[in-house]
Amino acid sequence: MKSLLPLPLTLIILFLCGDIVRGQDKESMVRISEIEVYVEHLEEYKTILKEEAAASMALEEGVVAIFPMFKKDNPTQIRILEIYRDKQAYLAHLKTAHFLKYKSTTLHMVKLLKLIDMDVLDPETAKLMFTKMKE
């Protein structure tokens, strides 16, 4: 059976989850947002998303990661790795001015949105990766 997530994305999840994985915190929240953007809005969407991700990381203590990326062979296919300290941090994120601005200004640009909640597969093995990433 083929994995649903490519290996590099899985490794990014594990790397960015540092404290969450080490502590095996069952309350943390990891999500992949799959977004398809209308091609005519792609550049504007990417600019707005970049601003939102930067603000989330800079201003929100409960946001561990907002990591937007797009498919090389189809840039209208956006993926965002979202990691929150806990469900309360996620709910607080949804109420921030920068998220509300992102949501309201990009709504008409989005053709498809799918939110996928994730669990870390192997917290014990992930610990080895953290020591390797520091080298």
C-alpha cells in the first residue's frame, strides 16, 4: 500500500513537531490543508498566504508551524502543513486579524479546500532525526 504523504513531507512534520513529538503530546494538532487555487488568482493568493503564514509564526505562540508549499508540476495545488500546540491554539488562530484577512480576501480564489487532520506515526524514531538535523 502506497503512503498518502510523500517522505519529505512526513519528515518536515516530524522535524517541526519537535517538542510535540518528544513529549508525545496527544493534545497537539497537526493538519495538512490541500488547496486548489484558480490559476488567474495564483500570484495574488501566494502573496496573501505568505503574509498570513509569516504573521502566524511571528505573532502566535501556539502556532508551531504554518508551512505553505505548492506542487512543482502544478503550482495551483497548494499544501499547507499546520501544527498547533493544542486545539485551543488552533481556535485562537482562527480568530486572529491576519487569518480573518487571509480568509476573507482569498475566498473567491479557492477552487477546492480539504482539511486533513494528522497524527505522528512514530515519535520514538523521530527523536533520532532531531539529533541528525542539528549536525
